[in-house]
Amino acid sequence: MSTEQPWRRVYTALRQDIDQERLRPGDQITSTRALAEEHGVAPMTVRRALAELQNLGVAAPTHGVGWFVTTPPEPEPDLADRVDRLEREVRELRERLDLEHDSTVA
């Protein structure tokens, strides 16, 4: 028997289907009721799993129709990448200021 929380089991199964492209952006996710029966959980448990997918930006509900896989958002750059980009921008700005300063002095 799994010690994983029921909503997490449903979430993990859906996330694997999305990650392995068995479900792709635009695909409709199986109904809440069918997922509840498939996983032996309450519909509220399935809704919790779907809410987690929505929080990640990989699923969204359409009122009266159901849930659909969405295109995941671009990942945030990690801190080192952000620092590198900012350092490049600062260097470029300094070079531009030096050029402007040199042209006004001459």
C-alpha cells in the first residue's frame, strides 16, 4: 500500500501522462468522475490534483466542458543566469557611457 497522499497519486499519474506526452497541450483530461473511479478516490481528491496542475500552468479548466492540458510556461532562469545577464547589461551600459563621454570631451 502506498503512503503517498491520494491526491498526490492522481497528480503524479496525470503529470507523467503530460511529461511523457500521452497528454499534450490542447488535449482534454479525463473527466473528474472517471479519474476518481479509476484511482479509487473521491472527486474532490481529483480536483485537488487538477488544481496543483493548474498552479504549475500545465492544465486549465474550461467551464462546462472540462480540464485541458495547456502549454507549460517557460522556466524561470536560475539565479546564476540572471546574474550573468545583468552583468552583461551593466558592461554594455558602461561601454555606452564611456563612448558618449569620450565623444562629448573631444
